Amino acid sequence: MIQLLFMLLIIQMALILILSFANPIRKLVVKGLDLSKQGRGPLVTKTVAATMLVVFSSTVYTITQIQKRLKDAGAVNPTDEVVMAHRLLEASLLGFSLFLGLIIDRQHYYIREINLMRKNFETAKKPKSQS
């Protein structure tokens, strides 16, 4: 699962970089995001995000249980340390992935709003034809 989360983070960071700078690929990505937000896209996205949030909270709960067990035992168990490190990495990757998803959503929203304002400004700027 760790490799999958790393791949997801790399893809999300690439999307953020593409959306940050004006280039021909950005128009394609914005159109793709527009299409993904139509129909059943938002429902699927919210379901996946909710599932990731549940897995994230479960991982954080496991981390707190391992910490409590380490404090109660007083001795350090090497197995618990390895499991704890794995869970910490998984939780941090999941949290960062959810955060980057929010950033992508907001960037897409702002790009659409800017494009709408430009279109409105250009239509208002044109001289009206006289009858």
C-alpha cells in the first residue's frame, strides 16, 4: 500500500505543478477535471475520500494503541517499533494525499473562476454596436 500511496502523491504533485503554471497541458487537465466533476464523478470522489479518511483514522488509532502498549510495558519491543514506523509512514502519506486532493480541487475552482471573469471582462470591454 505504501508504493501505491507514493505513486498517488507523485501524480497529485504533478497535477498541482501543471495547474500552477499556464501551459497547454493545463487546459487539458482543467477540461479533464471539469468532466470528472460532472455526473457521478463527485459521488465517487467523495466516497474514495471518505474511505481514505476512515483508513487514516484507523491507522492513527492503531498508532495510539501501540504507543500506549509501549508505555505500559516499559520495555521496547522491536516488532512494535517496526509496526509503528510502518503505520506512521502510512498515516502521513494518507493525510498528505487528502491535503493535496483539497489543493487540486481549490486550484481547479480558482482557475475556472478566473477564466469566467476574463470572459465577462472581455464581453463588457467590447464596444456595443450602434443600431
